[in-house]
Amino acid sequence: MNRWFINRGDPMAQKLKNEIQKGIADAGLRAFAEQGYQNAAVADVARAAGVSAGNVYRYFMNKKALYDSLISPDFVQTFTRLLFQRVHALSGVEDIEGLAPNAPFHLISEELFLFCLENRLRVVVLLARSRGTQNEHFAEELTALLIQWAIAHFEALDPKLEMTKVKKFALEKIYRNYVLAWVECLEAFDGEREIRQAIEAFSRYHLAGLKAFFA
């Protein structure tokens, strides 16, 4: 019997459908991460999933629907919230090195890291492979937010701080590279240990550089 006409109430049939849908979603995520949303075709996803293009459309109306299922508004909101909480945890902190291991900054940094590790390819797609989607400017908007948060942090520490055009220009370059570095760390390594080491090393460099920049 054709598997597409199996009784929908059959648990085995539902399990098979779930497995096929997951296989398509996983293949779509890899395709978007490797090729970018614009360049990835439904045919590429189907081939990687081992199904026909027609079967892809059985589960997802179009490529956009597949993307939206992977990079959902809830996912974007959670990622942004964790970043904001990490920045907010530094409020009033002048020396990160002096923070206790259980300080809020370290705790939220770990939560953000684990979220990125669990959703490695999703984060890559969101930050660097979403051209042609509603999130195509997310990285630029995130960069602007990070700059805004950084300025607010250091102005709170030094009310006399003067932000010139040159400083704002430099900050934009610094944070563009910071966002790109997260993407590259998540792409370059597969294992938790190496990803952690890469992100921690770059974060230390970034935070020390910011402190010197605003000194």
C-alpha cells in the first residue's frame, strides 16, 4: 500500500510522517547554513533529505514556510533576549575579571552559549544566511543594538564620556566583527569544547578591547 494513503490514525504512519518532516527540516537547515536562504533551492533540500521535491511541498508550502519553521519568531526573540540579559548583567561592572564564577554575567553567558550550541546552524542562518527573508537585516540591527548597549554601559560608568563620529564609526566596525566572529566560531568547529574555547577566547579579547577603547 502506498505509504501516503495509510490510515492517518495509524501511529506507525504518523511516526513515519514525523520522521520525513524532520528529515526535510534538517536538510533545509543545512542547506540554508551552507548556501544561504536565497541560493538554496527546494530541489537541493529534497535531494539532501532523500525525498522528491513534491514530498517537500507536502510538508512545507514553500521555501519560506520551511525557513519560518526553522527560524521562528520565538527563536529570534529568545536569542535577542539572552544577548540583552548578558549585556544587562554587566551594568555597573568595571572589572569583569573580578566577578565571581556564579555572578549573573557568567551564568547568562553560559545560558547563551548553550543555546547557541544547541541551535548552532540556526544561529548561523539568522546572523549570516538570511538574505531574502524577513530577518535579512537582523545582524545589522543587532550590531546597532550592541553599540547602543555598549555606549549606555560606559556612559553610566563615566557620565563625561564623549562619543565622537570617529568613535561611533570604530564601534560599528568592532561590533560587525564581533557578530561575524560568533558565526565563524560556530561554523569552524563541531565539538562543544572547541566552540567554547573559541568563543571564550574571542569574548575575552573583545571585552578587554572595549574597556581600552572607552578608557
